[in-house]
Amino acid sequence: MTGQTQEPQDPQEPQLTQSQTDLTRRRVVAVGAGALAVAGLGGGALAVDAAAGERTPTPKGKLPEDCYLLTSETVEGPYYIDADKIRRDVTEDREGIPLLLSLKVIDTETCRPIRNAAVDIWHCDAVGVYSGYEDMGNGGGGGGPAPTGEPPTDAPTGAPPSGNPGGHQEPTDDTRYLRGTWKTDRHGHVTFRTVFPGWYRGRCVHIHTKVHVDGEWTDAGYEGGHTCHTGQFFFDEESVVATESVEPYASNTAERTLLTEDTIYDQSGAAGGLLKLRYDKRDITKGVRATLTVGVDPAATNDGQGAPPQPSASASPSAT
């Protein structure tokens, strides 16, 4: 891998040591990206409005039993790799509309931020291809016509290909673009720089995530602990439509599944992972800022294996 330019450090977020950024969580892998500098993004800019799927914050010093809704759990999907690089800029050489993904991870019972959690993200590129699985992606990795046969989905039915719950498949190559892991700061914030995802048959546009807690950040990355949340982030239809005429998204000939048609998104708005987006409606190519508060139960184990939890009866389609 070629080296990357070191970016200025973000003073509001604890930084990993050089040895930590040169190693992966659980597996040693060379790291290319430095810390992410985000102009104009202070602590306040990372906060998410409580209007969409969240409870109204209580006065300072008062913490109700359930001030935030739990963020929906989903299946891990077949394309997770537990060797992602410890980095916040996951773009590598992928073309696409710049996307700044800013998350706040909180304990759903106390509303307190969860610090030093390890947050994974991974998603396909603009033409629907996942790194590590280019032979299985949209059009064999080349962004051409959609493949024939059964479409890839994140909710496999029947026996998983590898015999593992959740349908995980072994990687087919060594590419790792659009994958990364970073730790939350003392405010529960974590920010990633990536590109707006594309789509492939059978799924709407989405980003995968995992939140790991109770582990330890060491020279070998993030060790131990457990996965308390496995979920996905979603994009409203207006934003996705705005990308369809922009290259390389315009080259993606796969049939696109609408947000309301998706089998994973539970139609519950922010609680279901629907991102709050900010961008210039006249020109989305200038970049998109996406934010969300992720409410988790740090004592739970949700590794995304097996069938996904059923959507609650209270989920409202109008919240999308």
C-alpha cells in the first residue's frame, strides 16, 4: 500500500499512538491514514437533533431511565471482515461524493456517552462493490451489468454459505477500501471520512456498523470486549436520487431497491438507523454530512449472527 499524507490531529478526540495506528484491531495490518481533520466540526456540530426517533433531552443533571431509543439491531451480513484498519479516513482510492459520517454512541439507559468504544464501518463503493469481495460484488467488481442469478443481500435465507450463522463469506481478495475502525472520544463521538455508498440488487443504500465495548486499546489495536451493537445506517430517497446522475453512480446499472422496499430497514426513522443528512441541494457533489446518535445497551451482546430481530410493532413507516 502506498503512503498517505498525515492529516492534522483533531484536538477534541483522543488520539491513538503511532504504534496503534500501525496495527489493526485483533489482527496486525499496516495503516495508511492519519487522523481526520474536519473544518468547522466542533463538539456541538457532532450532536444530533432529538426530533427524529429520539427522546427529548432532560435538564442538566437529570437522567431518566430511558431517554433514548435503542438503535435497531440487524444481521452482520456476508461481507464483514474482522481485520479492518484503525483509521477514520477509509476512502483510499474510491471515487464518489465525499461523505462525513459523525456518530455519537450513548448508553440508552443512562444517556451517558460511551467512551473508548471501537466502532467499525464498512460499505460498498459507488458501483455496489465491497472490498475483499470484488468477485461477488455488483458486476464482478467492475461496475458493469448486474450479475445474473440470486442477488446479494444482507439477510441470507437457508443455510449460510460457510456454515456460519449470519451468512458470512470468506474474503476473495486483499482489498480493504471503505472499511475502518476508530474509537469514540470522551463525548461518545466518532467521525469517519468516506464516500456516499452506491447500491446493488436486493438492498437499499446503506452502511454497516458494529460497536465493541469493554475491550482495551493496546499496541495491537483493540483487544477483548464484546460486540454490543450490530446495525446499519440508511439514506433518505431524496439524497440517493440526487446521486443517480453523478459519476460513478450513474454507471451503476443494477436495479435499485427503495428505502421503503428494503428487507432490513425497519421504517422507524433514526431509531432504525436513518441518518440525518446535510448537503447543498443544488449540488450534492460538494459533499454530504451525515449524523446520528446510536443508542446501545453496553451490557448486551449483539454480534449480528443468525436472523435479525423482528421490527417492533411501534415502528412507523411515516418516520422514514
